[in-house]
Amino acid sequence: MAAETEMGIIEDCRQLWRKLPLPTRIMIGKRIRFISEPLLAASIPTAGPYPRHSFQSVTILGSFSSPIGHGVAAKLLDYELRSRGIIVRRIDASEWIGAPIDAKLAIRSEEPAPDDVLIVALNPDVAIHALAKLGKEKLRNRKVIGYWVWELEVVPRFWKLAGRFAHEIWTPSDFSAQALKKLFDIPVHVVPHPVALLPPPAMTVERRAKGREALGVSDTAFVGIQSFSLASSLTRKNAIGAISAFVAAFHDQPDARLILRYLSGDRFPNSLQRLREAAKVAGPQVILRPAGEGLEDLHDLYAACDVYISLHRTEGFGLNLAEVMMAGRPLIATKWSGNLDFMDVKCVALVNADLVPLDDPDQVYSQKSGRWAEPRMDEAIRWLRTLAQSPDQRRQFAEAAREMAIAELSGNAVQTLQRPLRADS
């Protein structure tokens, strides 16, 4: 009963916090972080000596029960390591870091074995909290790897605190690696998310028909989709840009539809309101859908659509884009940032972009010296019209994209984990 009361109080506090204006939350958060994170960091042992042997077992600290990208990434890493014979234990940090939780994804956390390598599949802004909760006794005398990713060329300086606790860093793209190397003086290795190791969702004719019926669209209507989390910044994901391009491309085709599937609307009500206003102005061609539990609703949308649209301003990797490629759906994407590790003009309709100073009204990103992409809308509109008129082009892109994803995203975590030690390491 006491535990239930405590959880109720915590949830009430979270609800009050979410009702505060976003600028107020950001200001308070920065001030709390300035004080709390150094204190937490002081309680965590710095990276020290560890047994030098061939690593055969791992504990992953990640947000396993959360549907966010980091949760998916932790599960992909778990799957790859197990499939290659590595013993894996898991610790779910979702509740520790305040991540949204999907009960269907819940796991039972396990105790790390003394010889386990600890892979922290949480970015430094929350990793410090999780490591402090884990406790210093479980960190001493073991190798610690930070599996981190960043979406801009400039990494937040407060991340450097977490570098004290890691022996090396893994990150899923070269774009992210170059950014991290500017801040950290420990080894940084590119370890892509192994999307190609999982069986892709079934894209059957029956599933397509059922998905279209649920959306209320005809068999012949051209359908585009985008799926994103508002926690990742509505402006970075540029869904409003996708709305503008789609409506401009199909103003004379009233049955065309753009489906925007979103997560974390309750946590970012201001962003959700902006999205709703843009959709209202666009009219019935744009349909907003909150994400359901699990991934079945997303896979249903993949089956129902003709193209996936991502006019993003930047991606640290682009996990959703890789999943679309494996699902065999054609893709329009911005020609900038981490997604270029696994796509080119032969398999994706890439939209050129101009680099502009960072300006994020959602305040998820605030680096003063940062920049990101401004996709060229005229190119996006041309690609939408081209793909709508050419089923053959869509099919060619889809087939080539899956081949590219299989070639580039079949995993190298075990090779990185067990690579020979240098003589000076």
C-alpha cells in the first residue's frame, strides 16, 4: 500500500511538471542539472583497471521497457550479442530515468556477473542518473562502454561528466562519432544498430488492404507516412515541413493522404498543439495518429503506405529510416547526417539541404554554435510527385534500400567488443 501511495505521489508530481510552460521547465531543469549532476557524478567511480580477457558476457543498462528510440536500440544490441553467442544480462533503467513505459515491453532486471562488460545504452544526460542508481559496487573492476548517439555536430558540454565513467564509447554512425570525438578523449567506435538481423514485418497484400480500410483511404490513393516522437523535437523531425511538401505536391489530388504517427504528446503538449494547428490548416489530406502500444500499428501503416517521408533536419542515426528500408518501403529523406551511413541516391530519394543555424522552438536542442539542415522543399515536392506517378521507381528504390540495409546494418558489436587489445591499451 505504501509503494502504491509513493507511486501515486510521483505520478502527481510528473503531471504538475508537465503542466508548466516549456521555457519554465527548461530553465528549472538546467538549474537543477547544474547542481545535481556533479553531485551524482561524485558518487560514481571513475573508469579504472579491469580484467583483460576475451569478453564473453555483457550486462546492458538500457530503457528496455520504453518504446523510445534508445529502448529499441538496447533491444537490438541485446539481440545481436545473443545471436553471436555472447551471454547477455539486462537492467531496465526506464523508471529510473523517467522514460515512458509500455507494459508489453517490460522485462525483469538481472544482476550483472563480476566478469560482465557493462554497456550503458543511455545517453549521458540520463546515464549519470542510472549509474548512480545502479550503485558503485556494480561498477568497480569492470569495463564500461557508453553506447551514445548525438544528432548535431556539437555535443553538449555537460556530457563530458559521463566520459569519466567509460573506458570507450560506441555510437551508431560516423556522423555521431565525429561529434563525440570533439568532446571525449577516450576511444570512439562506430557500431551501427543491427536492424538487418531482425526479420522484417510482413508487408502482405491483405495487410495493406486492411490498413487502408482502417485509414479510410481508397486502393488507388497515394499515401505517405512519418512516425516520430515529440520528445525528439518536432522541429528536428520537421513533420510540419512534410505537411507543407505533401499538400503542395497533391493539392489537385484530394484523396492523397499523409499519416503522421506521433509519440509523447502528453509530455510535449505545446509541440502537439503546433502539429495539430498545421494539420488543421492543411485539411483532410493530413491525418494525425497517436502511436499505439507495441509496433503493430506502425507496421500496419508501413503496409498501407506508398512512401515514407523524413525531411528531418538532422539524425544521429535514423533508426526509423533503417526499419523502413528493411520493411521494403520507398523512402524520401534529407541528404544530411547519420542516415547517410546506410543510404545513397541509388536506393533512397535523397533531398538536398542547406545548413542553417540551429533554431529549435521546442528547446530540445539549444547549442548556440549548432547547425542543422533546411531541406529544399522544391526537391521534396518533385520527389513526391515522381514517386506517386511511378510505381516502378518506388519498387526499385524499395528493393535497393533493403539490399543496402542488409549490407550495412548486419552488426559489428561482437567484433568491436572482442577486438584485439593494442599493446599500449
